[in-house]
Amino acid sequence: MASNTKASSVKRKNKHEKAGRRRKNAMARKSTKSATELFAGLGAPGQPAPKQ
């Protein structure tokens, strides 16, 4: 049977790894702009582009 110290250190290590993975997953969810955001500066379809 493993010691309490070993069990605690493994849990802590797992918690840190999961926190990093959760952070990266959250970042990846919003890394790509939607089509609406990407083409927002070009104006409405069928209309001339706004002057810059």
C-alpha cells in the first residue's frame, strides 16, 4: 500500500497537469475567429467596402 505522502504528491502532480490542459483547451476554443468576426471590416454583402 502506498504512503499518504506519495498519494498526495501524485494527486498534486495530476492536478497541475490537468490545470494546464484545461487552460490550453480554453485558449484553443477561441483561437480561431468566426467568419462574422473575420469579415466584419468588409461591410455588408453586396455593398461597397467602407472607406478606410
